Amino acid sequence: MAGMEKTATPCQIGIFTDNVVLWDYDTHLTKLENSLNNTLIKIQCFAEEHKLNFNSAKALSCLFTANRHLFNYQPGIYIKEQLFKRPTYLAFTLDTEVNYDKHIYRLREKDRKGIQLPKYISSRDWLVNAKTLKITYTALIRPVLEYGYQIYQVTAASNLKKLERIQLSAAGIITGLRHCCSNDIVLYEVDLKPLSLRRRANCAKYFATLISFGS
């Protein structure tokens, strides 16, 4: 990447493998976006001259700000006329305020679709019992709800309750007890622990395993 410092001026070159990171700051969003887009155009020209290729499908952008009104703002930064995506790591969606709203929102959207499966099965005359519906939930839906719990468990209680409500909906489908019993009774009838209790137990096992690696 020798010569990059002449293209993106001023810049500091570190050690690059297959990634390039651009960082800029400004109080004016439009000015900030234009600055980064102009730099990206220069870098693309540099890459074409040296027969290098940028994978636009893996290009990510992230806006760090203390302004809560910009929480859902998607920066208008482009490469090869394609808008940058939000950053993810191992399918865990990162956000600028580090409160994991985006990740939990994605989990909810996935499971809202997934919960239609046991709902559809229970509505059919297939003689399916509660055990089969529970297996469907624990195998296909609950793993999605708990994905990344080691990280997002510190988020606000209101966010965690959104995930609990999805499990309660599934428990209501399994038992047929909808809007007629308390939440504790519905979970007891289907023999499901609240997700909060499962997170505590699973986290204890997870971190105990990590600690054991160093001993």
C-alpha cells in the first residue's frame, strides 16, 4: 500500500493486511460525508491504477455521536455507488451507543418470522402435541433469541423484556393458554425457564470455561 499517503492526505499508514480504515470527524454531517466520499473516490482510483480490488459487499460504516437523535442515522458513504452497511461481527450487529438495540431488534425480527412455524403447525389438524411444539421452539427459535447473550445481557431491562415477550408468545402457542393466565403459569406449564435465568446460568458456565483455559 506504499503511496497511499499521497492519495489520502493527510493520513497515517500503519500495518495493513486486507483492510483499510478511514476515520474523520466534523460537527457538520454533510461536510463529513463529502470528505469521506471524496477520499474514497481517490482511493478507488489509486486501487485501479495498481490493479487492486475493493470488495464493496464488505464495506462498513459507523457513526459515533453523543446525539441520541442520530441513533438511527445511516451515513451517506458510498463505494462503487453502493451504500456502506452497518458493521457486524460474527452476525452480532454493532451500534454507536453500545446499548445493543440494533442487535436485539434483528433478533426480534427473525423470531417473529420463526414463531409463525409452531403457530402454523398448532393450527393444523395434524395431531401435534405440546412436546413437538416445544422441541420446535427450543431447536429453532430460542437459539436465535439467545445469540450473543454474553454481550447484550448488560443492555436495558426494557430491551430484554422484548425477548421475554417472544418466548411468552411461543409458550402460549405450545400450551394454548393465551391471555388467560399469568406469565409464570404459562412458562411453568410448558417447563420453560425465563430467559433471564438461563442467561445467568449460561454466563456462569461460559466464563468458568474461559477461566479454565488459563489455569
